[in-house]
Amino acid sequence: TAIQMNFELTEEQKAVKEAARDFAQNVLKPGVIDRDRDQKFPVEEMKQLGELGFLGMMVDPKYGGGGMDTMSYVLAMEEISKVDASASVCMSVNNSLVCWGLEKFGNEEQKQKYLVPLAKGEKIGAFCLSEPEAGSDATSQRTTAVDMGDYYLLNGTKNWITNGSTASTYIVIAQTNPELGHRGINALIVERGMEGFVVGAKEDKLGIRGSDTHTLLFNDVKVPKANRIGEDGFGFKFAMKTLSGGRIGIAAQALGIAAGAFELASAYSKERKAFGKEIYKHQAIAFKIADMATEIEAA
């Protein structure tokens, strides 16, 4: 028997999409250009996004999340990204990397202490993998977490960290046993305010400027053993599995940015006139708009 694919959205998915679109258009849109120009993080807007349940969408309701499916998350990401990619990248990191990683691989104590406030949007999380010489290549970690018995001594630098200055909970990937290569890497939960943890310089980016991207410095930070996610040496696997899910959120963001650009271009083509008629009535422009619509639909 042939398998039939149903591409219709459920009522719940439609409602999520509509709620996200309303929020983007009514709350995010008014100040989005100013925030981007001034590199201002949308503090109040992210609080409201959290209250609406958009920062822990796929987390089990028993941990304060929305218990929604991935499709609902993607639809919401798309709608937020159409208007404000800075808000959506913060949303993506919190949902895909931090909440998902903690729920999937954290123990019960870690979930109660860290996941619940993150899923409720009371706190924001950051995922700290990239370094000056190690981007998404998680194997060549220079940041070290030396086993000191009941705690790890964390030293190193992380670069280009989304939510760098606004997060309260940071998942840091670090090397404990260099001789074991990628099997010696651990994932540790670091809290803002731990002694020796410093939020460094903010990046002056070309785009998505409302999102705060920072360098983070760790100087002899004592991280309790209880803050390690999974078994000793699980960090590399944790990073790889978590990043796989994260790519879904970022793909949805890219699609949303494209769709947002299309909506603006389409509207403008009906306002601007050249040679006595609106430019969308000229074939060259009409073809461009049709190509954009086709590529977005295909994506």
C-alpha cells in the first residue's frame, strides 16, 4: 500500500503559527530597526516571549514547557524570524540547544534546577562550544576542565556565544582528558556569577545585531561534579547530538528571514512606480518575485 503524506497543519500548529505571527507583528516589529542599529537586546520582548511559552516549546509540561511537536517550533521560529532574527536566534538557542540538551541528557536534579526556569522563560541559556581555534569542530577543544575530585577546574575562552551577556545558565564544552581525544570531553553547566567566569567583549556584527554575541572567559572556575551532563567523557556526543537538533531551528530561522524579505519586497513592488506603472507589473520584477516565492515554498 502506498504511504500517503499529509502536509496539512493541525489546528494546534495553526494556532501556534498565528500566535507567533501576532507577537512578531505587534510586539517585535515596532522597535526592531532601532534595536538592530543600536545593538540592543530585546529584553522585555524576550520576557514576553517566555511568558507565552515560546522559549521551552518542546519541553515536557512537567518541566514547565509547552510539550509541543517540532513542527510547531519550526512554524513559530519562522514567524518570529520574518520580523526579528535577533529574537529568533535567542529563542533557537534556548529551545534547541539548551532546553533540548538538558531534557534529553540531564539528570532529574539538573532538570529541576536548570531546565524548569529555562523552559518557563524565566531564565535564558547559552551553549558554549566555539573557540578561537575550534568552531563546530568540537574535537579540538582548548578549554580545559581538570578533574579536582568533587569539582572541575575550568579554564579557557569561548567565542561568538549567543546570549553571552543575557544568559544565566551556560552549557560549556571542555576537555578533561586530552589523551582520550574526543572521548575526554565533558559538558558542564556553568552559572552566571561563578567566581572566575567573566563575560568579555561584545561582537560588533554586520547583522542580527540585537542578539548579544560575546567572548566568555573562564579563569579557574570551580564547577561542581553535579553539574556535569552525562557520564565522564560524554561531552562530544552531547555536543554533536544537540547541534543536530539545533540545525533545525537555524534552518527555520533562515527560511523565516527569506520569507520576511519576500513579504517586504512584494509589498514594495506594489508601491513603487516606474514608467507609469507599479514595478510588479514589469516582467523583470514579476519574474524575480515569482522566483523568490518558488524558492521559499520549496525550502
